[in-house]
Amino acid sequence: MLDRPVPLRSYPPTNEDSVAVGIDLARLEHRETGIAVLRGGRLTLLTSAHSDAEILALAAIEEPNVTVAVNAPLTVPRGRCCLDDDCPCRHDPGTRSREIERALLRMRVPILATALIKVLARRGGALALALRRAGCKPLEVYPYATLRLLGLPTQGKRTDFGRRRIHQALQPLVPGLDHPEATEHQLDAVVCALTADLWRQGLATTVGAEDEGLMVIPDTAAIAKARVLPMVAESRALYHPSGTESHTSEPPQDQGTRVGG
Ligand SMILES: [Zn+2]
């Protein structure tokens, strides 16, 4: 264990003042929203919230160096004024998804079209507006895509075993993460915050279209170049000893949290 690779945090040095907030937004206020806060790359808060007011209060938006990442669609497909099925702005086919979703599908990362998760998308749009009004430009993220692009386990979030496996895989990447009892929404919030932190470090990129909406995902090439890969590789090796985990055999119902919450 003395020969452990240099941890992710060392490449490049993390700004100690930086705050990265992850929000795994639930469709409805009475369902659990996970919230994680990283300060200087270190997890300092992992909790759950319900109302929009509660979420905004926990999101540290008053801090000057905060980046907030939300797991929910924050924009609507180009040309649409809303996501209502009976509005004239709907012209099927072609107005259900955004370029974000089409790009992820081309990368073989399953995701539902925005119009298929309209309740979550409406709440996401409203939260994004509230964050912008507070002077904070939110990032749209998708924990399933982040985990998958980093080569970390994605399956079994609904079971104790699955959650602990993801928790353990995240630990080398998220100092301060020692929450084996974390809920699936809290784990997703950690992944959202990690994605925001990668973005701050120049280790993330976007998919989508500027005039429609962008999603932040890990930049695997930049991560490899920054030599953070040894740490990611260590996480992978713990969980995929053969290195041959098939991502294509995953059942559709296990495709992230945008379906459940
Ligand atoms: Zn409309």
C-alpha cells in the first residue's frame, strides 16, 4: 500500500477556496434530493433535502467560488416553449430530446429524452432559474454518465451491496467520503459534486448545443493527460479485476437516477 499512486487531488492542485455542490434533484418535493458539498475537493457535507427553499439554503450559493451541479435537465429541447404534450410547440418526432441526450446515446450512455421526464425537467428548469437569479450559473450533470466515463461501477444502487460498491469506488476520488450508509441519492449527489470539481480543474468537457443546453461530463482525455488516471485506474481495478465489465448488458431500468426520484 506504500506504493499507492499519487491521489487525484494532487493533479492539478485544487484551489482550497473552491466549493463544488452536487444536487441529485428529485422529481417532487416530498421525495429525497441528495446534496453534497466539496470544499477544496474534500467532502464536507452529505445530506438530503426536500423543498426548493431547503435545497437553495444548502447549496452554498452565497459563496464566491461556488460551482453547483444538478442532476436534472435544466433546459428544454430547441424550439419548445414547454414540455406539455398538448402544446403546439410539440412536433413529434424530433422535439422530445435535446442534443445532450442524442450525443450521450452515440457514446453508448443510456439516458431518457427530456420530454419523457418532464416532471423532473420542469423542476430542474425552475431550480436553474432560481440559481441564476442568485448569481450562480448551474451545471447540468448526469452521475450515471460520470461514473461510466470514469470506468466506475454503476449498477445496483438500489441495494446495500451496490451502494457500498459505488461508495468504495468513489473513496479514492473524494477525500472525506466515509459514508457507507449513504442513500443512492446522496451518492449521486457526491458524483454530481465530483463532476463540478473536475470541471473547475479543467478535467471535464460538455456535450449538447450552446443554444439549447450543455451537460458537463468527465474529459477522459484530459484526465489521462493530467495523470489522474492512476487513481481512477485503482478504483476500477478494485471492482473490475478482469477489466472486462460489459457496459452494454446493463438492463435499461438501471440507467441512472433520472427515472426514479
Ligand atoms: Zn410549449
